[in-house]
Amino acid sequence: MLTSRPIEVDGRFLGVAISDAAAWRFVATDPVVDDIDGARFPNPAEAARVARLVERRNRHVPEPR
């Protein structure tokens, strides 16, 4: 049975952490966190922590022209 947890940062839905046999896999739904799409974490809290860091890092990156 799969279990999932939404990952939201400051009201912004960034993705979902989905459990598998050994870890939680992050599935990005917002392009700002595409860097960690598919990354595995020990728990949803760690996925949210890293998603927050990536979102903050990428928040002010200008769009490519």
C-alpha cells in the first residue's frame, strides 16, 4: 500500500512525498523544485525541509529569456 503526504511551503504546494519499501520519494508538482524530483528521503519531514531549501534558493532566480 502506498502512502503519500503533500509537501507545502508557505502555502505553496510543491509536491508529494510517496512511501515505497525503503524510503519516501519526492514527486515535484512545481517547477521551482524540479531539482529534487525523484529524490528519496527517510521521512516526509525531511522531504519538506529540503523542498523548502530548494524553493528558497530558486525563488529569486530570473526566468530564462
